[in-house]
Amino acid sequence: MNKESKIYVAGHRGMVGSAIVRRLRALGYDNILFRTHAELDLCNQRDVDAFFKEHKPEYVFLAAAKVGGIMANSAHPADFMYENMMLEMNVINAAFMNGCKKLEFLGSSCIYPKMAPQPMKEDVLLTSALEPTNEAYALAKISGLKYCEYLNKQYGTDYISVMPTNLYGPGDNYDPENSHVLPALIRRFHKAKVSDAPSVTCWGDGSPLREFLYVDDLAELCVLMMEKYSGNETVNAGTGKEITIKDLTELVADIVGYKGDILWDTSKPNGTPRKLLDVSKAESLGWKGSTALREGIEKTYRDYVNSLS
């Protein structure tokens, strides 16, 4: 990939896609193709094929996805499977049919088994059952990375995959129904602070362990991999550090400045008990997630407050 290469970032207005664009521009890549959902519905095979046939992108970052937290995944599994499967297959196949030099598929650590040995290495994929609350999304992501793998094996393409842990940062989704845990906590504690609510109730018992990666750190790895990595096995992206949901909740409350009580609704699901990635492969490429969790949450909270004005 050189500075004049034609690059398509699918999902450029999302948190991950916009971070990849920031990283590309910072490195001097400026021949970048964009299309909003209104301009190009990635679930429409005919339109995706026409776009690739007309513009012939040389490099593709596939960051577009339908995403959400436990509540959204549990309530709408069919939607999560269908939309993600369709957009992935359409983009990957169109890239293949139109001679794309390299494609990078972005997945999620939820592809790994619920009870996988920790920290999770890339080769634990498909060794046991998935977490039921996000199984549909995980199956779609597994299909996308496997399609890339099969194209490589059958046709000699150079399509790679990266599997990030829980992400957060500027441009995150704060929707009450569809947000992930960290942006959901930011929104809820901010609203509780503004309304002077006496307490905030959170799901589960706070015991699950989670790992969080600042999105601009991920973008740095994504561009590095596009420049330097080729291989069928996916690459994990994380920090190698974990925190309980209870401690995360207290940290967010402290950063937001909420002083009320934190309650736990144990009738609600915890999700996977522990999710920690082995990131030795990413680090062997010369990358390491560098943004400390408190620093990253502080930046993210400022972004959220600015988005309200």
C-alpha cells in the first residue's frame, strides 16, 4: 500500500472506520473512498457490485457492521445475523471479483468460545460453544473471516482479519438500546449526574472481567497490518489487561463525577465471565495498545459531552 493507493473504508462514519480514516490521513494516505449508508446500502449486492466495478478500490478496510450490546443482541439475533452476513459477503465478494489487492476484515473477540482458556489465542476459534447472548453476531463474524480464509486458500488472495476486544472512543454509539457496556455507562452516569438521581442500577453482579482498547490504538494496528501482515490466521487486538465490570463502573462514575449509589440487578445476565485476548501476535508486529484506560475514558467522556451540545 502506497500513498497514492485507492483505499475504500467501509463504515467510515462509525467509531472504528472514522478512527482508521484519521490514522490513514495522519500517515499521508489521502486517496480514500467513502460512501454513507444512504449512498450505498452494503446489504444490496447489486449496488455493492456496481460500486466496486466503477471505482476499483485497491485496498479495503471492512469496518462496517451492525453492532450492539447484550440487550440488542438478545432481542434481535436474526437482524444481527442477516445484516452482518449480507454486508460482509457482498463487500468481500465484490472486492474479490474486481481484483482488490488486499482486504482487511474487522471482527470481534466474541467469535471465541464462551469458556475458552484465558488469555484467548487466535487458535481457540471454533473449539467449543459460543456465548448465547451474542451468538448470532459472532457466527456472522466467523463467517466473514472464514470467507476471507477460504478465498486465500482457493484463489491466492491476500485478505486478512483482525479481532479486537471491547472498543471505546470518539464516535461511539450511546443509544440506550444498542450501545456496548462502556458507552452505556458513560451515558447513564452522565444523565444521572445531570438529573441528580440518587442511584444507578447496572446489569448483573459486576463480576465479569473485560478488556478495553481505545479505538485509535486499534486503527494504528489496522493500518500496520494492511502494510505489513499477510496470513490466514486472524490477529487479536487488545491490551492484555482486564478489569471487572464493577471496577469499570466505579471508574466511569468517578470520571463523570456521579456521587450517588450504584446498585446491581442480578436478575439480568452477566454475559461471558471472562474475555481476555492473547495479543502476542499483534505485539510481534511492533504494535502495542498505548492508551491507559482512565485516559481513554476521559477523552471519550469529553467527546460524549461535546456531542450533546
